[in-house]
Amino acid sequence: MTTEIKAGKIGEPAHQAFVMPPPLTDQDLLARRPVWEALSELWLDTELSDLQLAAIARTIAASPYSLREIRIIHDTEVAPAVSANLMCIAGEWAGFDSQWLDERCRRIVDRRQSWIFRCKIRFLRPLFGHFTADYWERLIPQIEALRRTAT
């Protein structure tokens, strides 16, 4: 059973947590860095403004990834790296250090080959969705509109 991205909404990336992801090249990792930084803002201990969401949407729209790929990157690379921030009493609210985030996401990417890690992601995905669903509902139409105007 797969769910798709329809009508401005994003579904679960289906069974992607159990599919063996291909290894990433250095070029892939470089392309992901701005996406990691943009998606990490969804996990700051603050309410994001419309201006901040617009900046995130611009970064994602400019990336080479489909919305489905963006959601998979979020759920399997970014959220595992930074989601604990919202569980802290005094979480980060100004932004994650870029170098720290890059190193953390790269370590997570290295673990994607593990079936145990993929099972953990499958288990945690509803929690990730709980914390970010409102942002995704606001981001997706912006990303789609930006991509339509860019073509």
C-alpha cells in the first residue's frame, strides 16, 4: 500500500523505511546540505513565521528533489538528527549550527543501510508527522507554486 502526494498534501513515503536506500555520492551529500538546513528549521523550539516558511519553501523548491524525496529526506535524515530538540526543556530556537547539522545528518545517512534503523524510522514516523504536519500543509502549496513559476 502506498500513499501519494495529492491535492497539496503529503502522505507517508509508503514503505520507504524498509527499502534499502542507495548509497549517496559526495555530490548527493552536497546537494542535500541546504535541504537539511531548511528542513531542520521545522524542529526549532519556536513557532516559524510565514517569512521563515517562505524561505524554507524557496530552498526546497530550488532543490533537485521531488516532494516525495524531500519527505523521505526529512523522515530518514533530518528528523532523526534533530527531533530530540523538541523534547528538551530548553531546545534550540535560533538555528542549528551548520557544521554540526551536516556531520549529524551524514552519520544518519551512513546508518540508513541498517534494517534496525529503518524499522526505528518506521516506528517514529507518526511522531515526526505529529510535530511537523501543520508546517507541511503550509509548505507544500508554496513549494508547488514556486516550482510552477520557475518552469
